[in-house]
Amino acid sequence: MGNYPFEFYVAALLVLIAILIAALIVGFVWLKKKRPPEVSKPTSKEREKLVTLEEALKNTRSSFFGKIKNIFENPEVSSNQLEEIEEVLYTSDLGPKTVQRFLGVLGSENKISLEAIKATFKNEMQEIFQSVNPHLNYLDGGKPPTPQIWMIVGVNGAGKTTTIGKLAHRLSSAGLKVMVAAGDTFRAAAKDQLQVWAERSGVEYFSPPGVDSPSAVAFDAVKVAMQKGMDVLLVDTAGRLHTQSHLMEELKKVKRVMSNQNASAPHEVLIVLDANSGQNALMQARQFHEALGLTGVILTKLDGTAKGGVAIGVVNELKVPIKLIGVGEKMEDLRPFESEKFINSII
Ligand SMILES: Nc1nc2c(ncn2[C@@H]2O[C@H](COP(=O)(O)OP(=O)(O)O)[C@@H](O)[C@H]2O)c(=O)[nH]1
Ligand SMILES: [Mg+2]
């Protein structure tokens, strides 16, 4: 030991320290590499994928096809399956007319396989949805020759104002110039709610101060939308008046004054229906259709409801297409209706 000069020990110590520091650095870098990358916030497109239609329609599936499946899994009912199926159908949200159509194609054979039922019902649903066209023009962009005027109707609480907000967002994201008009003049809160949505989606908001007649608002809105070169005007409307017939008369007037201003308007009369209201939704649709001639249905709150089957009844009975569906309260939770996906999610 004593043979080496003092400097030798100092140098050896320094080398050792250097090796230690280098090892620490290598270790640190290696550990950092191994750590999983930070989870980035999903973009709106990715979030859209998160709420799948299948998830949204889980309850509808179990309340309809789930019950039919149970019949086959219960050995006690093997002798009167058809009766049991009939009962499930009549307690579903299809509506009696559609149930009869389904039973008609099943025939009177008491012994039928679950697979055969599934195939028969699927086929029937496909036929029902294929009898109408669910396409909504300009939903994904394009330049309309004149402003497209879409009137949004439906009972209070169905989701009209929220849907207009989501729709405005979708259309303006597709590059269209959008204006929303506060035609529900009977409730101050309705105007404010629409304004919030307009700001959120960055579109024009139209609500002339002091004008409290819905048809006057609609008339002016069409004029201003044409002057400003808007691509789409979405007109919100009231969902309740003193009586239902007052409401229908008011809405008919709104529709009339729009066509006085622009002969081809309104280009769409869309009813917003809350899927949770089941058979009531079908009744509402019928009433509004008789008064206004609907061009399409927007079925909201499909997320979580067990009554999504009403979609089939509405289309079968009224021959009005479901054009859009609402699957949540957020801006991105509005989708075009795709019948194949819908059918595969419920049966
Ligand atoms: N879960 C869910 N809630 C919705 C959907 N669409 C609307 N809502 C909610 O339904 C409620 C009533 O909506 P609103 O737009 O005010 O209905 P309006 O009276 O027809 O204008 C609000 O709380 C909305 O957030 C949907 O697709 N899913
Ligand atoms: Mg509203």
C-alpha cells in the first residue's frame, strides 16, 4: 500500500466517483425509458370511439333480445315458446303494429330455434330501416346553394336545444357557416341555454330583443341567415304551450312564415324524441308528423335507456327515418344513425 504516492489514491478515488456518476446517469436514463409514456388526453374523435353504440344500447339489448334468449334457456317454457315470445314483444317498445309484423313472419310453428328468431328479426329490422333514407345532407360539409333551414321540434325536455348545440358544433367543424335561432320564446332560460351552446360551438346566435312571437323570430332568422350567407340555420322551437293544439298551430305558423321568406324552407323538419319515453315517443312523433310533415327523427338519450327499440316502431309506423342519435350530454355525443350498427347492437 505504502508503495504508491498520495496522488495515486486521489486519482483512483476520482475515477471511482466518475464511474459511480456515469452508472447513475445510465441507470436514470434507462429507468426513464422504461416508464410508460404519459397518457395524453383523448381528442374528441378518440372520445367518440369510447362511447360505442353497443355500450349505449346494452340495456335495450338485455330488455329485448335478452328476454327472448331467457325463454330458450328456461326448460319449463319449452312447450309454449311462441306465447312467451309474443309476450316479450308486446311488452317491448316496438309498438303493437310492429309486433304484429314480427309475429307474422315468425309463423305459427311452436318449435323454433333462437338462431332462426334472431335471423328473422334482424331481417325484418333491416327491411324496416331500408325503407327510408337516413341521410342528412351537409352533415359532413359541402356548400349548400342557399341556406339550409332546419326546424327542430319536440316536447319539452326531449333534448332539442342540446341537440341543436351538438349539431351546430358538428356542422361548423365540417366548415359550414351556422346560425342558431332562439325560437322558444316562451321560456327565457331556453334562449340563454341556446346562447351558451352557440358560444361553445362558435356559431352565430340569433335572438332579436323584444320579439316574443316564435314565428316573428323564425321569419327574421331566415332573412338574416340569407343576408349573412349562412350555410345552415337551425331553428329551436317551444315544446309546450297552454294546450297541445295551441302548440301545433304555433309550429305550423313558424313553418309557414319560413316558406314565405324562402320558398324551399324549411328543408328539414326534425323531431327530437327522448328514447326513454318509449311508446310515448311514438305517439308524439305521430302527432307532430300529422301537423308538420316530419322529414326525420333525432332519437336522444339512447345512452343507458332500455327502450331503444322504439326506433324500429317509429320508422315502421310513420316511415320517417331516424337521421341522428344522441348518446350523451357532451358536444360530441351526436351521431348519424347507422341501421346496421344499431341492429347489431340490440340483437
Ligand atoms: N344522457 C343524455 N342526455 C341528453 C341527451 N340529449 C339531451 N340530454 C339532456 O336532456 C335534458 C333536456 O335537454 P334540452 O335540450 O334542454 O331539451 P329541450 O327542452 O327539448 O330543449 C338536458 O339535461 C340534456 O343535457 C342525450 O343524448 N343523452
Ligand atoms: Mg329547449
